[in-house]
Amino acid sequence: MGGGRIMDGDWKSNWESMTIDDLSVLREQVHEILRERLKAKQAELERRLQALAPVSTDVESTKGLGRRRVNGAHA
């Protein structure tokens, strides 16, 4: 966590005594960190997906992707 943030130091030992305002700021900081991580992960997954299956405008060519029959099973 960055400098000046509420989470610096020994916040774990005294979070119960934090004011509502401090808790609200902490929540916003956590929200922002998680949002940034999620965006980065989404970009990574989209890049990996693009490498596996380039975008196709032909619906029929991708229609059966992900489906696999097991002997004797019905789709």
C-alpha cells in the first residue's frame, strides 16, 4: 500500500477504533486497488483469449466450439 494511506502502519491492530470517515476512505482505497487489479486481469485474459481464438465474424465456424460429445451421450 502506498505512502500516506490509512492502511500503512499498524491499521490491523486498531481498525475497530477507526472513525466512519476513516473506514469510508479505507473502503474506497480497497475498491480502487481491486478495480485496478481486475482491469489488469481482464486485459491479460482478453489478450490470451485473442491469441487462442482470433476474432471471427463467421458464426458457423465457432458454433461447435466448447461442445464435446461423450460416447453414448446426447447433446
